[in-house]
Amino acid sequence: MANCHSFASAIQLFAQVNIYTHDMRLRSTVLIIASLNFSYFIVEYYFGQRFNSIALLSDSVDFLEDASINILIALAIGWSLRKRQITGYFLAGVLLVPGIAFLWNALHQILSPEIPEGAGMGYVGLGALFINLLCAFLIARHRNEEGGLVKAAYYSARNDAIANVLIISTGVVTLIYPSVIPDLVIGIIIFIMNADAAKEVLSTARKENQE
């Protein structure tokens, strides 16, 4: 009887260790992804300003959104519901800052057009594509193991590649036919795609709380 009890305790301990190890691996992965996204948000926002590119500025918001979602995933592991809710509200507020900056720059580009640097847009867009594909690869092995947050992060990174391809194409077009119109149009399209970024972070946090 004692042996059976010891065996059951050993199995329970082994299960707890496995869960802890899995949680640590997932947390490490999403923190790496959050760091990559936040770092490239800074890069893309800076060069968006430097190259007068509305498309780059708009896409930088998406990197900040992805960083926020992955931070929420990391915090959701072991944090209380109240702490996750507060963090979700804070991250949603952070997303408003580059969105306001985008609107300001878009208005300035309409009133005082400055042709963006096509080659620079293409190179930065190519870097963004690489980061998103890398993040999708890193999170892919976890996408079916957890709830909605992890799956949302995976599909977000994968689908963001579409915006990156649009930016690269816009850079090529602008390089051949200098004009502010392609960049402005693509920038607005990407902005519309990401207009609900803050809402998505909040709804994702609420969904995780419910789970």
C-alpha cells in the first residue's frame, strides 16, 4: 500500500515538473518574440520618420501590438486575473501612441507631400518580413498547446507578412515611379488593418481570463 502511494506521488510530482518545464519554455519563447517585435517597432518607427514613409509608420504599430500580445501571454502564466487585466489596459493604452503619431504624419504628408525613399522602405520591409517569419517559426510548436492567446500570436505573426510584402512592393514602385500616393495608400490600408489593435489586446486578455 505504501509502495502504491509512493508511486502515485512520484507520478504527480513528475506531472507537476513537466507542466512547470512547459510553462518556462513557453514563457521564454514569447518573451523572445516580444523583444524581437518591440525592437523592430523602434527600428521601423525610426526609419518611417527618416524615409517619410507612412506605410512603415503604420506597420510599426503592428509590431507594438504583437509585442503587447506576447507580453500578455508571458504574464498570463502564473499571474492573477487582476494583474493581467491591469496589464492589458496599460498595453492597450501604449498602442494609442504610435497610432496618433501615424495620423499626424499622414496629415502632414497630405498637406506637404514628401516622396518617401523607396530603397530604404524596401530594405526595412524586408527586415520586418524576416522578423515576422522568425516569430511565427518560434511560436509554431506551441500554437496548439495553449488557449487563444498563443494561437492569436502565431496567426498574427504569420499574417503580418502580407503587410511586409506590400511595403516591399511599395518601395519598389516608389523607386521606379517617385510618388507619395503608393506609400500613402498602403499606409492607410495597413492602418485600417491595425485600427483595432488596442481592442484586440483587451479582448485577448479578457478571453485568456475567461479560459
